[in-house]
Amino acid sequence: MPRVAGVVLAAGAATRIGGRKQLLSLGGRPILDYVLDAARQAPLDPLLVVLGSAASEIKAQVDLTGTQIVCNPRYREGQSTSVIAAVEALPDDVEAAVFLLGDQPEVAVPVLERIVETYRGTRSPIVQPRYAEGRGNPVLIARELFPKLRRLRGDVGARPLLVQHRDLIAFADVSEFSRPVDIDTPDDYERARERFTARQEESR
């Protein structure tokens, strides 16, 4: 069975929200905690976390149990540097990696499971989830495209590959789920808090 890694990109400086967004609280826990919880429950091994900005604070406040920390000193040059740092740190026997964003606390475990299942069933070089609202993250990239990930530059993730190799994408149908939202601005954070509070009240 192909070994699929998880990569959580959490190195950004988050200037639009005033920095340290990985540590913003939802229900008394840092946002990044929720992403890592989901990744740990999915069939992802190993699980890498790329840190850069506020790395010391994140290490002190976030449960990083079961993860391999990858430090990205070039994080100010954009997300591509975190992708490259992760690819270079992956073991040789990893056949693919699912790239998760550290500011998407609403990513669901079944979505991650279905992405991996789709890859194992199709061996497509790219697997992308298709939500009720359309395509989204996280995205799986197979090893055959790792050289192209290494050539990324600037503040981009895998999007250029998705555009260039759209014919290689297999879609994981997760239409019963809503697409997870990035928390990039104070308004994004406030809306996430409102959704989180509403779900807590519903579960009581």
C-alpha cells in the first residue's frame, strides 16, 4: 500500500491578521490544533509541520505530538518555500503527500480519508477534493511531481501545478462537506468563531 504523508503548512507571518494566526483561539484551543487533530486521525504517515514565523510560540502552545517539525527560515519569501522545505524533508519511501493549510481549522477527517482512498484507487499524480461549493484544499501531490514542486517560487502553493496538469487531477467527491475556509483576516476569524459557537450549541 502506498505510503502517503501529511504536510501542514504553518510557517506564514499572517500580516493581514496581525501575525500568529496559527495561535488564534477557537473554543480555547489554537487554530492549528484543529488541523493537526484532523491530520493525526487520517491515514497520513509521516506527518510534517512546517514552521517559520512564531515558531517558538507555536512549539510552546500547540500539541505537536506525533509530528515532525520542519523549520523554514525562508518563510518570508512565500508559501512556496514551505512546500519545498517539506518535500526535501520527506522520506524516500513516501509516494505522495497531502498538503494541508494551517489556517483551515474546519478541515474534516473524512475528507482526508477520501483523498487518500482516491489516490490509492487511481494512482493519479494529483487528487483534489470536490466540495459542495466546488474544488478546494487539501490537495495530494504524488512523488512524480515533487521536482516541479521544488521549482515553485513566491507566495504560491500547488496551484500552478493544478493549472498546468489539470488533465492529471482525480477528484475526491466530498460534496456532503462544505469547503474549509482560510482564516486570513479579522472578519474570517470572527465568522469562524461564530460557526464554531453555533456547532457547540447544536451539540449540547
